[in-house]
Amino acid sequence: MSLRVQIDPKLENRFREAAMRKFGFGKGALSKAAEEAILNWVTTEKENLEFEGDPVQAIEGLIKDIDVNSVTLQHEVQKIWAKKVLAHVPH
């Protein structure tokens, strides 16, 4: 799988230097370093996963096409939110 991200150029340079020091200058060094960094982050953040931001803005647009009463709407929103959150939680 490939992952495309945009990061600060200074951080990119630091990452490249660290990757080359640890994994050498061969093919795949950046991929190995990125995989290790991501694995480290998701492992340490697993216990601290909390939504950051405005939850109202986060669900904006998710329920626009639902035409039901408020109780049913609340249940539907909970289902949609759970699917979205679980899709981003590493297993």
C-alpha cells in the first residue's frame, strides 16, 4: 500500500536523515522508517485515542439525508459515528 502525505519540509529533511542513518541509503529505507514511525505512533496512541475537534462539525453532512424523528436520528447517528471511528482504529 502507498500513503501520500504532505509534511513540513524541515520535518521531511529530518525524517530522511534519520531514516538513512538507521536503514542506510538503499532502496526502501524511507518506507521502512515510515512504517516503523507509524507503527510506533498507533501503538503508543492506542490508549489515548480521543477525538480532537468539534464533534458537531465532525458529523456535519453525515446526517443530511436522513429523514426521521429525533430519537431514530440519534440512533442512526450513533451507528454512523461508530462505523467511522472503528474504520480508523488499528486492530
